[in-house]
Amino acid sequence: MRPNAIFGAAGTVVAGALVAGFLAAPSAGAADAVPGGAAEAKGVKIAADRAAKAGIKWQDCPADWNLAKPIQCGWVTVPVDYAKPNGRTIKIAVDRAKSTGTAAERQGSLVYNPGGPGGSGLSFPKRVTTANPIYAKIAKAYDFVGFDPRGVGHSAPISCVDPQEFVKAPKADPVPDSEADKRAQRKLAKEYADGCAERSGDLLPYLTTPNTARDVDVIRAALGDKKLNYLGVSYGTYLGAVYGTLFPTHVRRLVVDSVVNPAQDNIWYKANLEQDIAFEGRFKDWEEWVAKNDAYFHIGDTRAKVHQEWEKLRAAAKKQPVGGLVGPAELINFFQGAAYYDRSWVPVAETWKKYRAGDTKALVEAAGPDLSDKAGNIASENSNAVYTAVECADAKWPTSWNKWNRDNTRIHRQAPFMTWANAWMNLPCATWKGPQYNPIEVTTHKGLPKTLIVQADRDAATPYAGAVELHKRFRGSQLIVEKGAGSHGVTGLTNPCINDRVDAYLLTGKTDGKDVTCAPHATPQPPKAATK
């Protein structure tokens, strides 16, 4: 799921009262059906055939996309509603870095999705142009292709609130002290949902994972590939699982990394509750690491002491936001980076160390908003809008506040770090104005080749059970587990046990024929010079 997006809509300031706008009606019966019927299947074939004939007009990327040569950019036209392929269309932004090998070595395109929902994949080709050694072998065989999913970035972007208002801080403490606090957060969540309908209502019924999967198939056709080679991380694994279910005979290679549990009853309300528990465990892992490196960080030499200091920081920021901008909400948003990624362990702890030594500027710059970064704020608000729109439309969410309140109160008792922040972020789905569908039943259909599943067993954003569930559903798949690790997005880390197997699969299609357990990648270390 989307990095650094577990807290976003919670406490978002909405300028003025927003009135729900008109939502374009989806195809007949679509609101009650799984969005994967015969009409959509015909529509995607028509769109893919058109795209195959049209191809992609590759050219230098627009200067403000920050994608330097030799990366090339282009567009793929897709229907808004696949049940009406001759109706309204939008353009999907795509880019590529051409394979570095010989013509004989080239095997096609490798299409990438980084997660979200709401994440842009346009930076993926930079892994070729910056000569990232992890991808050197597969870059010889594949063009690296990224894209902005529908609603994201340059692909018919949506919005739910003014971006400058969205990033304003400090926001309310997500952990409620009273029923009045809960009522205030509920009001904000409803206003946010209304804002989505007002600002983006005509597209909301069609922002679903199955439709994005159909877009991927049209992109595949436009690239000239008969079958898809795909790498998906986080939410990108659910997109890949849905694609594999809808288009099993169109898959050539499918790698999914850090896996969303695809069970229908898990999408998406239950998934977020399970996330809360996993985040608590991974945050404790980080606190334990900080304690082990107390000689450098000087925060506490036991996990209990580190946690006590976290609680003190949180309480102080609630009483007096740091720099007038960083309160508990902003602290959670910043510190959750350490629970997401090992690469954030040192920077987060380093920033905390500086703050404790009297440097408040470092924490404000790291955790507070930058109102001067208008382009960044637009991207952040857009990403959150798409996250909300897709998750709200993909499944039917509980509408009873009593259920939300009961479940999150219960989970908060055992997992206080993220639970209420996560709840408020997703609460707009309880009052969503657009249709809410039944999730696709992810399963193996005839023609689906063996797929590769990669997962760290202590991942917080996509708990380990999700990989096990997809492994059961995709027959013949291989599961690689990084045991004792929890960084989100395993294939991008240096771990030969994993890297070599991913390379072998993408280059030859071969797997071990059995599941594999790998030792964890190297644990982050604080600066060596300072630990002496």
C-alpha cells in the first residue's frame, strides 16, 4: 500500500463547506456487480486492438516531468468506461528506458507499478539510466516501462481538496481524547468524501483496480508485446493479482513484491486493521534497533526507554507543536517511515537525535509541510485522492460509525502507533458518494504461468499473510520469504538470495520449484565515524 499515506485525509482541513457534486452513472448494474463482466471484457479487447495499431509515439519527456534523456515519454488512450469502449477516453502517461543489451538479448518490456493506490511509476526507468546494479542484468533484456495510473499525475489527475489546504499543519491529534474529537474527525472525513465528489465526481465510478488492470493490458498492446512482463510492489501486487485473474493468457512473467492479501473479505477495510497491528510490531523493531545503537543516538538503551521518549515527544508536540507546525499527526506521518523502510531507520533516528540536542529545524523540515512547494503539494494531494477513490470504489465499506468505532478502539489498545490515524484516513469511504463494487475473486485461470512472490515476514504495510494467501490462489507460484526482515519492497534491496532468483525468473522463467527462505538483508548502521 501507499508509502507515507497511512495518514493523510485524517484531519485534513477542508476550505469551506463542500457540496457533493454529480457522479456520472456507471454502466447498468455495475454498482452491485464485480466490475469484470462480459461488456468490459469486450471493451478492453477493442481498446487493446486499437492501441496495438496506434502504438506509442515516443519522444523526449516534457521538461517539468524531470525525466532526462534517454528516457522517452508517450501516451496511451483508454476508455473511461470499458463497457463503453467508443465513449469518453482519457490518456495514460507512459515512459520507458530502452533495454541496454543486444537485439538478441531483448525480451520485451517490463511494466512497473510502485503501489498506492495513487503512486506514479514514471521514475522506474531511472533504474536503468542511473545504472542501478540490482537491475543491471534484467535491464539488458527489458525496456523498463513506467506509467501514471488513471487519476494519477499526468493521467487525468483527480483532486479532492485544495492542495495547499491539504498540507497545512498542524493537524488534529489522530488519537481522540473525547467523543467530540471523534465527531470532529468524522466531519472532516465526510467533507473530504464530499470534496472528492465535487471536484472529481465524473471519474470516481471508474477509478478501480480492475479498470487500472485493463489499462495495463491496453498499455501492453500499445507497447507491441503479446504478453505482459510485470513487476508490482505493495498495492502493485494487488493490481498484478487482478491482472493475472482477468488476463491469465496475457501474462509472461509476473513478479509481486510485498503482497496485499487479495481475499475478497480483506479488501480494504480489514486490510487496514491488519496493517495497524503489523505497523506496531515493526515500529517496535525500530525502537529496539535505536536502543541497540544508543552509543550514537543517545535516546535510550532499552526499547522501553526509547518508547517512553517517543511518548514524551508526542505529548510535548501535542501541547506545543514543534515550530508551530509539527504536532502528533505530523510526527506519526514522519516516524512511520521507519516502520515502512529500513532505509529510513537512520534518517528518522538522526532527526530525532538532532531535535533532542536542540535542533528543531531538522524535525520541522522533515515532518512539516512546505507551502512553497506547490508542485509537490499538488502531487501529494492527488496521490491521496486516488488512494481514497480506488479503495472506496474497490469494495463495499461499513457505513456504521459504531462498527468503525468499536473495531478501531479495540485495535488501538494493542496497536496505538497507527490505528486511529489509519482509521481517519479511510473513513471517507463510509460516506462515499460513488459506487462501491464487489472485489474481484483473485484466482488461477487456465493459461496463467507460474508467478514469483517475494515477501519480508515482518512487513508492516502488507503483512506476511497476504503473500501466503496469494501463493495459495495462484497455483504453481513460488514464494520467496525474507525471514527476520520487514522493509517494504524487497526486490529493490541488496540481498543476493533474492536478487539472483528474481533475475533468473525474469531472464529465463525458471524458479526453484519449491519455496525459498532467505536470510535478511544487512541491518542499517548509524554513521561509523560517530560511533567510535
